[in-house]
Amino acid sequence: MKTFATSAILAATLVAGTVTPAFATEPTNHVYLLTGNVRDHNVQEAKPRKHKEPAPVVKEPNLSEPKTQAPAPMPKAPVVARHGDVRKGDTAYVVVSAATLWKSPSSPRKQDAPALQNPAKMDEWNHGLTDRKGLTGRTETQAIYGDAVYVWDVRGEWARVGVTTEPAPGKPRGYEAWVPKRQLAKSPAFGDASKKLTHVVSVKKSRAYVEAEPTKTTGRTRIEVPFNTRLPITNTRDGKARVALPDNRFGWISFNDVERFDQRENLPKPKSSQLVETGRQFLGLKYTWGGTSSYGFDCSGFTYSIYRAHGITIPRDSGPQSKMGRTVSQRDMQPGDLIFFASKRGKGSVYHVGMYIGHGKMIHAPNASRSVEIVNWKSWGGARDFAGVKRYV
């Protein structure tokens, strides 16, 4: 548990009728002012290029056309963004299924090597984590495929970035930590597509697969993408969406694995049952300190991700989560509400959060020794530290 500076306000801007953090790349129904942050997690510089390479042109999709429509023409010579070619001041994008962000470049251990690669071998890393508690104080958070990051600094093969989709007090570009440069790519074309193309897909399953189209320098590849991955649609055909990828390529993903929505419109306000259903699909998933991906969550990463899936951006950590939203009493709790726990019998720093699912139970990612589970919240060991309930819908 660690404390950051307080008194910061996230700038907000109106985007097609929705309020969203100025640095965000996804639509959201809500934005919240952050006033403090207590992290939970468990009860050189390269010379600039002389020539700028051309980026592929992305066309707006016409989703009213039949599914048998031919794909939009590919550029004659698409240039694949070079992984790791990022510099201080760049906006870059995550090009691995999940990029784990570390406290410092020296934080990873030998057993963490699979998570540092490109592609990241997340299953191998998970299976080899014999000491999950050892991640405490080493990992900070995660960013998933296609997430935008701002590069604050570069040190050798590492970059210190801010994850623009993860609000944090006093961090105008989002949650900050270190990530291997090889897991990032600078892709203005993808950023442009993400802003200009109105229709996007969001992965609704724990993981899905994109069949990337071949280019002059790469063959056809299969890319694993996790829950909450969002990609702009350039075309549709035969039950699939053709999407722009964060390394300037294009690929195809099945509509069976995603939800499609229009960025110009608010996502429908989720029902309590929908929030609960989203959380339940991760029952049994092992806790991972700093996790915000479907490869492993920490407690606030779990609640943050559930709400993100429904277009609602809430703070990344449990402390700030407990300060936002609308306060409700125990008697008035509804499924989807967040229950908080704090030290000093609820009077100290918030250290844990779970989501109420009704009938006196909550679903949460408890600690490094356990997995996502459902418990009677009043009988759970931390119940004596109850610190309040917040509602975000």
C-alpha cells in the first residue's frame, strides 16, 4: 500500500455528447474528479528519423452495406510500425496482449521474463508464478492491446509511460510506471483511426483472436487479445469485423467475440445484472498484483475493468474509487455497488474493494493467495474494516 500526492483534477472535454477524460481514447458515460489516492493491491534518447514513412489510409466503414461486402482496399505497401521505436514525448500504443507495468526497470525477476517479451507470454508467466506475493511492490498496473500510453522518459530498453485510460490523482496522462519498449509502437495511423472511425469493437470474452492480414514484411499472424480490448472497425464481412491494429496493420475478428458500438453515442447505462454477469465470468481467475487484464486482476483492477467494459471510467485504485461515485447506505445497497474496506476498523486508508452482487454477497479479487470469488461480505475476514459503499450507475 502506498500513498500519492493529492489535490488533482482530471481535465474533461465533451466528446459527441459524452463526458470523458481529456486524455481518454474510449467513450465513457461518466468522469470523476480525483482528490486522493491510496493504492490497494491486497487486503539516450534516439535520434529522430530523417524521413517519415507513409502511414496507411483508413476509410470510414459503411456498416449499412451487406456482410458480403468486399474489404476496403489495402495500401499497396503498408508499413508495419516498428515495435520499440518510441521516444520521450511520444504517444505510443500497446502491441502485446497485456503489458505489465513495473515500478522500475530492475523490478522484474527471472520468473517474470515471459511477461516482458513480444509477444507477451501471459499464460506461461501465470503458470510459472510460484510466488505471486513476490509481485507486491514490483508491478504497478497493466495496459492491454491497443491502449494508448504517453512516453515520459526512455532508459535503455525501457520507457516510463502514463496509461491514458487509467485515471490517477496528480497524473494528467494517467497511471505511470515502466514498461519494456518492445511492447510499444508509435502508430499515428492507429491513433487517427481510433478518433475518426465511429464504430469500434470491444472484446467481451476473457480473450479473443485477431487474424492479422499479411504485409510485405510480415505474414498472416494470429494475435491474442484480452477482455476489454477496443479496436476501430474499417469494414465488415461474413460475420467478422476488419479492424485497425496498433502497429499499422489490419486484421479480422469475429463478431461472436466482441460487442460493437458507435463512439458518437453513449453506451447504454448498464443494468445491475449486467455488471454482475461481467464479473462472474472471471470466477476462479488468480489474483495478480497490479493486474487489470483478464490474465489476472487485483481488487481495484477487477472493479475498474468491469466498469470499463460498460463504458464507465472510474479511478484505477480503491482509494480514489472510494472517494468518487454516490454514497449509499448498507440498507440501500444494490448489485453493482462497490464496497470498501479500510484500516483502523474502517477509519484509515482504504485497502480493498469488492462489488456487491445481492443477497449479502460480494464478488472480489481478494489477495495473492486466492482467486476471484464470491463471499458473504459481512462474514469475510475484512468485514470489520467496512468503510462504505459507492454507486457509479
